[in-house]
Amino acid sequence: MGADAKTAMKVEMTESAAKRIVKIVSGEAGKTALRVSVEGGGCSGFSYKFDLVGTRNDDDVAIEKDGATVLIDDLSLVYMGGSVIDFVDDLMGQSFQIRNPNAVASCGCGTSFSV
């Protein structure tokens, strides 16, 4: 894979997301990371799934920042390349949000998208 392809596959997390992940994981025994995966379904074709996990799979890519770890499997990374994982706390509530440059459409809930 060339340098451009590796850059395109890169996923980042904001400081806000890292702080929230550290806080959540510290309160869950045996959990060490937030797994983000892409699944078929949702109102726009694909949806994001968030899980707290304690193990890393062989095909996982780990994104680490400020003591927080996000795990993304190879297949999901194909759909998430170039994305930024953020944690937003606003009038609509608190949630992890993914800004995905590959998504051509998304839904109002912010967890479903199409490419």
C-alpha cells in the first residue's frame, strides 16, 4: 500500500472523544478500548456500531490518543478511511459522532450513512 493509500485509510479521534473514551473505559471492568465498526443496515445503507471491548483482534487497527484506544477492523476501515471520531455534548445530547468524508448521504440520527 502506497503512502497516499495509507493516509486515506487513517482515522483520527478528537481530544474530546479521547477524554470520553478514557472516562467510560475506566468505569468498566475488563474493558480497554472502544470498538467502532461499520455494519450493513440503518436508514441510509450502513451504520456505525460502538462497543466497549477488552480484547484486540488480529485484523484490528488501533488508534490511540491521550490514553484512549479505538479499535477498527480492516473491513470497517475501508468505509471509514479519512474519518474523524468526535464526542459531542450539546443541546441534542451526548454522543460519539463520526465525520466521514466518504459518506455521500447520512441520516438525521448521525449513525447511518451511504457511500
